[in-house]
Amino acid sequence: MNSTKKDASIQLAKIIRTNALRMVHTAHASHIASNLSIADILAVLYENILNVNWSQPEWPDRDRFILSKGHASAILYAVLAEKGFFPKDDLTNFCRNGSELIGHANHRVPGVELSTGSLGHGLPIGCGLALAGKKDGKSYRTFVLLGDGEMNEGSNWESLLFAAQHKLDNLIAIVDCNAIQGFGATKDILNLQPFSDKWQAFRWSVKEIDGHNHAEIKNVLATVPFSEGTPSVIIAHTVKGKGVKYMEDQLAWHYRSPDGDQLAIAISEIEGTP
Amino acid sequence: MRMAFIESLCKIALQDKRIWLLTGDLGYSVLEPFANSFPERFINAGIAEQNMTGVSTGLALSGKIVFTYSIANFPILRCLEQIRNDICYHNLNVKIVSVGGGVAYGTAGYSHHATEDLAIMRVLPNITVLAPGDPIEVRLAMQAAVTMQGPCYLRLGKGGEPVQHRITPHFAIGKPITIREGRDVTILSTGGILNDVVTAADELTKKGWSVSVASMHTLKPLDEIFLISLCQKTKFVVTVEEHGPGGLASIIAEIIACSGIPIKFHPFMLKPETFATTGDQKYLRSAGDITAGNIVDHVIRLLDPPR
């Protein structure tokens, strides 16, 4: 059962990677590498962790998932379509004129909690959702996925203080640490290290994982909150562009869109991976 | 106005369990009645307005009606993008309250003067912008803000604004309240400067002019047809606001221009060049030529220009 479930998330990650590639290629859109770095995290969340229901996207007791790094919207739409929130055929409308599938996450798409795009917005809102859950005696959890570059934003650090102050142990931050941001390596722009220590100093419970290892992702997400009365953060070490060799760790693929030949190579690589 | 605000909020919160109040660590000696009566629905979010506004968004997404509170620019400019992207774009039930609209915090200086707030808030989507003129209008505006669905900005004075209404007027979002009726000039006033405007109107009346005064407690949305018909009743329309360019004057100028009806118009507002001056509220109003005396002198020149 466990191995089947694990395989299911791996299969899901493959599908959403290839769909995100196709979407970004067709739309000539940016951010493919940022999409690929969170593919495994999203696959495990939607396959194994989140208590959500495609037939009732606004079910009040659902777990909340906020994609704070809204520029990875393609792969979020891909996973939601795969999980039945809307027809898979709609994915071909990504970034098309008049479409709801905007290049940054759009709350009008079924299953998307919040429109994002400007960085540093998701965690404060996650705090509000978690606080409401606590005060209303609800059992839902709030998961917020952030980029490491996004942690430059001061608003996040305000939220770190707030979440610990209000003992929001129903709030889980996941940081996609692909170590690259707009203009280069995060360590060369605003070095976040010692990153884990910073979260701990802000009174969060911290775990670090390989953000591409499905067993690790699943195990760590299954044990939240790590400590009662404390918000949890998962520092997920990832590779920008993961799954497509020529994109991996390459800043240029934060911006570039694969042409037809590049798309074919990328898809064959992903489909060829065990 | 602050007291009218907190009394109203407590009264409403007693009936409506969805009401929450978040402050950015301000409101000492004002917010205690709410904090003491509803500790479960009161959050001092600390001196962190971006997070406070984000938290209010999360609470509103969970079905709460959330008031955020701070002074002057702090609950709006510091967290403007959270208001634009999170509250307004998602059309959520967050009511942003700013105390000390205009130059009410006088000698506290430029950092504490809200002189662009109306101009900025009125251009955001979905938001209702309210600037009541006296404590009675504050109470009515509070009720309206809670009843309406969606975001709201409520600009309040700092305190001590005298009551202008002898009886409780009818209050509808978008419709100004007529306080004096006359034939020569219509004075449209927004926010806490209403007392100076009424004083000016009464002075002009003594001098033989027939003056209308309306309190523009709403700046967005507006019943434009009603407003144009109000403006057409007199020879001249003037606006008065404790605010710089882009607020009430711009709104009325836009409406008049788009109506195609020739209406003579003059704005009284603060000039950005005077913002750096040190002084109390009265002094700063005078520096901006928006006192009752300034209004009287200028309106007489408009109505009866020297030949």
C-alpha cells in the first residue's frame, strides 16, 4: 500500500512536470525551472497529504494550500487538473488571452486558494487562515509553499514572529530552497544562512529534507506539527529545473521558454526516468 | 470620532460574532473597551502592518469581518500592496481604519500626516472609501461598513470633532448628506474638516449669501447623478478637504468634466509644498488656506469678483 502510494506520487510528479513544460512552451512563458523544483513537493502534497476534495473545492474543513511563489502557477494548475479540480484540457489555455489560467496563481481557478505573484504575501495570509482555524476549533491545516529567494521579503519575517507568538501549530511553511533567485545565487544576493537557525531563533520547529525524495517529503509531511504549540517549517533542498538536465541549476531557465526541440528532449528525459 | 468608532464597533461586535479587530500596536486608551470585551477577537499584531493586513486577509477568507486599525498612513501605505492584491483583488471583508486623517497629528510631523490616503485608496478595485464628517456620521458609517460586502477604508479624525447633525440623518453609501441648503454656492466637504465648512457657510450666510453644504462621507462609490443634480442647484461648487491633490477635488472635477455640464468649480485642499511646515492641526490648515476664514474670503471673491 505504502509503496503503491509512493509510486503514485512519483507518477504524478512526472505527469505534472511534462504538463507544466508543455504549458510553458505553448505560452512562451517564463519560470519553468521554478515550477520543476517544486514538482515533487506538490505531487506528494496532493497525492498523500492534503485533505482536499475536487468536487467541493471550497469545503470549509479542507486543508489550505497557498502557493506563495505564485510564479510557479503552471505546475499548480497541472496538479489541480490531474486531481480533478477542473478538466485537464483546460491546461492548454495557460496564459491564453481571456483564460483564467494566469501566469501567476489565480484564485478564480478551482482549487487555488489565493492569487499570488508578488512575493511575501502568502505566509501572512496563512497566519490568518491558521488563526481562524484555531479560534473556530477547526482541524484543517494551512500549508504555505515559499521560494528561498522570497525569504528576502521582510513581510515573511513579520509572519515568523506572529505565527510563533500565536502558537500556530496548524501552520506549515515549506521553503523550496533551490538556491537561485532573480539575478543569481541566493548566497551572493542576500545570504539567508544560517537559514535553519534563523527559523529556530524565531521559535519555529524546523526539519530539512531533500525536496525531491518522495519518501522523505511524505514522511516529514506526515509528522506535522513537529512540536505542539509551534509552527513547523520544512526546508526542502531542491534543484532549480529538476528533471531536465540542461535546465538544472541554470538561472537562464528562470526566464527562458523551451522551443519545440528542447521540449521534446525535456519530456523524453522525464519520461525516461524510473 | 475615535470614541464613536470604538463604541460602535463594540456594539456591533456584541451582535455579530464575525467582527474582529486587529491593531498595529496603536490605539492606547481607545481600543481597550473592545480588547476587554472580546479578547478572543482582538489581536495586537505588533508593529508589523504588512503581516497584520495579511492576517486580516486570512481571517476574512475564513468568514470574519475584520477591522484593521492604526494611525495616519501606517495601516495603508506601509501595506498598500497587501491591500491591493490580497484584500481588494479578492474582494474581502476587511475594513481598514485610519485615525488622524489629514494633519490631525499636527506637530508629530510629515510621517504622521495622511495627506494622500484618499487619492490612493479611491483608485483601488472593489473598495468603498468613507470619510465621515462628525461622530454621528462615524456611527452610521460603521453600520454601513459592516453591512456592505467587501473592503472598506474608513478615514477618521483624531478626536474632538464636534457633532454637526441635530437629528440623525439618513445615511446611504454614495449619497452625500445635505447639511445646509442655498442657491449661490455648494460646499462639498469630506472628513473631519466639516466643522470649519459649516462655520464658513454660516459666516457667508450672515454676509447675505445663500449657501449649501453637503458632507461627502463617501468618496467611492458615488451616486454621480445625485451629485450632479446637487451641484447644478447653485452657481458655484467648491470642495474642501484636509488632504492633498487627488482626493475629493479630483473626484468632483472628474464627475463634472465627464457630465458635460458647465459647472463653476474651485477646490480647497492642502498643497504638498506646505506639508513640511511644523505646527498643530489648526496652524497647518491655515498654512494650506483651508480654514473657515480662507473659505469665506475666497468664496466671496468667487461669487462677487472685484471689478
